[in-house]
Amino acid sequence: MAKFYVTTAIDYSNGEPHLGHALEKIGADCIARYRRLAGDDVHFLMGMDEHSQSVIQAAASAQLSPQAWVDRMAATFADYWRRLYCSHDDWIRTTEPRHARAVTALLERIRARHPDDLFEAEYEGLYCTGCEEFKTGAQIVNGHCIEHPTLELIPTKERNHFFRLSAYRDAVLERIRSGSFAVEPEIRRNEVVRLLEAGLQDISISRQRQPWGIPFPGDAQQTVYVWFDALINYLSATGFPDPGYERLWPADLHVIGKGITRFHCVIWPAMLLAAELAPPRRVWAHGYVQWSGAKMSKTAGTAVSLGEAIDYHGADALRYYLLRDVGFANDGDFTWERFDARYIADLANTFGNLVSRALTMIQSYRGGTVPRASQGRATPLDDAAREAAVAYRRAMDGYRLEDGAAQWMDLAGRANRYIEETAPWKLAKAGKDAELDQVLASLARTVAQLAVLGQPFVPTTAETVWSLFGPSPASPAPGPLVQVHLADVSGLDVAGRQVAKPPILFPKPRLTPA
């Protein structure tokens, strides 16, 4: 069983999560669930970034201490990810002792192995509190940060500890070009390569007299810069520096937003190389969820609240819509109209309708028992299911989640067409029992296969469908869906099982909000 360590970016504790956060967490959860389905030993990490100037400001506005504020925010974020059925194995907060210990250990390890890579110097520049970083000229438009155009840049001058990032330009670039450190999708890899080719400057990694943060080792007057601190969370969660952290490290996949590739694809691997640790194997940088072409963000405000979007058609429907329609590579618009259209056409009329029709016919024509076809197993629908499973796996292995969702839904559509082509009601009326058994058995197999393949996208609905297949006289009820692996799909045998009456999986939608 192969190890697969996957992480999301940890979120700032300065405000409520929005649909952009949700896309990332749902996407990473979809990948984690798929890798479990593929048989991997998955460890899935999520968490909170709790040391920053923005946290101090948000806490002050709420008349709370920073610790009380981040405790509140951590509970809020965790509740949203629970509502969206995220299946993470660990939840890390940068205020935890295990993280502070790992940050200190990594800095001390760099100092011990490459002492010239850490030095003191004076820094002066324009600081964005939204990004928590100094901005270069290329990152400023009309006097504002391109990521946070509503915030004022703050002129800052102070003496800090620096990291010699420039020394690692060639090493990081070589690893990206060779593929040993993969940056995807291709458009993001090209951006990072151009950034590296243009050369790197050494970076400040501490802040003076910032009371909310991890003390810089050996200098009580400074705290570790929030981004240097935050990136180390992926290593902290492995148990570093204690023996055994190598069981998880290096990470197999970091899932992040495209706006923070510089930190994850340039600075982070350089930090690890300076500490003589392996860089992560892959970074996937997804696009933004937009509303009318504008990025959703905390600082600019959003037109859609995450809670409202979850409640509208349910968590499974939101998961499917974001991954299928918005996608996991480029930017995509969220609209209520498109959400309605995808919900009705795909989830209600295609998948939900198939489950209802297929299992209801088994109840009507065979007393609820899935027949065992006497004419052999293979049907055109079985052939289509095998082809769909191959295409599904190819898409999911390549992190093309929208294509994986499309293959899953296309198979449901093909099964509905198979019902129209074979007309089971006519076979029943004509007394063609053998042909009817073959059709119903094939439909039952396909519904069970769709439950398995659908769990990364619609986990609770998939579990509901799977649970409709009860025991048979010869065998007990099938085990939990999470125990079924991708290798089992082609050989699923549900013949003889009793099927329960299917519920309405995706009820008719409400009116679009005003």
C-alpha cells in the first residue's frame, strides 16, 4: 500500500471562509478520497494559519485577544469543512506547540548545515497585510497589491533576519524542469519557471517587536515571519523533528491557490533544501472561484456566503458543482443559475433518475431481488462501464477532477439511454424473462459502480446508494463503501441482493435567490 500525504493550504484566521476556500478543500478531499479508493495509505492534512498582523487587527476589532479570536475562527472553519464532508486525518494550527517546535527545529537545522544562509540586514519596502508579505513593483498596480486592491500598502523599514533564497534558484529550477518537484497545472509551472529564470532576491524571515508569533531562535526581539512559519506546518504535522517523521515526508501533494505559488514553489523548496530535507513531490495550484469575473475574497467581500451555498442544494451538490463546473485548474464563475442547471440536469435528472428507475424496476419486476442473468454478464452497458472506469481513473490520476466528474456522470447518462434502448417494461410485458434479467442485472451493477466512483464527489449520496443494496440469501450485506477499492469495480457482483426502495436523492430545487 503506497503512502500518499496530501495537504491543503492553511487558512488565515482573519475572517469567514468563502467559496474559494471551499473549492480548495473540496478538491483536496476529492483527491484524498480517490487515492483511498485506489488503495493508497492516505494522510490528509488541513488547518489554520494563526500568526499574522491581520489576525491582530481582526482580534482588536472584535475586542478579543488574538488567542480567543483564532480559537473562534478555527472552530468556524472546522465546522464548515465538517458540513462539506471533508475527510482530513489531521487538523493543524500554527499556535500549537508541535508547530512552534518544528519551526524552531527547522531554523536551527538550516543554521547548523548552512550557517551563511541566515543573516541579518535592514529591509525597507511596501507591506501588504492581506498577503502578509512585502510587495515588489511587479506585484503593485495603481499603488495597490494586485491580490488585495482594497488594502493600503504599508511602508515598512526595520532590521530583520534574512534567508539566502538567491542561493537556491538553480536547484529549485532544476527540480521543476526534471519533474522531481512537479508544479501543476502547466500554466502555473510556466509562471514559476519564468519567476525563477528572472532571478531571486534574499527574503526577510522575521519581524521586529511583533508580540503575536513564534520567537525567532536566538533573538527574543523578533518573531518568525508568518509565511516562513506557516509553510512549515506541512512538516510539523509529520512529527518533525522526532524520528519517524520520514514515514510521511516528503509530502506527495500540496493543494494551493494560484496566488501563493511563489511561497510554495520557490521559497518552500528552497527552505527544505537549505535544511537538507526533501522538497514535496508535487504542488497543484488551482484557480479562483469568481463572481461576475471578480475573485471572491475576505477583504473585498463576497456576493455569496459559503453557508448559503451549502444550504441551497446541499453539500454534495455544491461539491459536485464546484468541481464539475468551476473546475480545479483555471478560474471559474459561480452563479446560482449555473448551479441550478447543473443540479437539475446532472444530479437530479441523470444520476438521481437512474437510481430511481433502475432499482424501482427491480422491485416491480423481480420483487426487489437483483436477478442473475442467465445469458451471461456482458452487455453494452457493461462495456460502457469498463471504458468509463478507465477514463475516470486516467482523469483522476492526472488531477483533472472536472473530467473525472464528467466521466462519472456520462456513465449515468449512458445507463439511462440503455433503459430507453432496452425498454424493460416491454420485455416484462412480452414475458422475455431472460432478457429482462440481463438488463436489470446490468443496471444494478452499473448503479453500484456509480456509487463507488461517485464517492470522491458526492460522498454521502454515494453511501446512500450503496446502502440500498442489502444482503442476499447467500451472503451478508455488503460492507461499508469506504472498504471498496477501485480494483473491485469491474468485478462487482450484486446478483441476489435485495434492493431497498430508493429515496429522492436530489429533490426539486427552490427558486434562485434574489
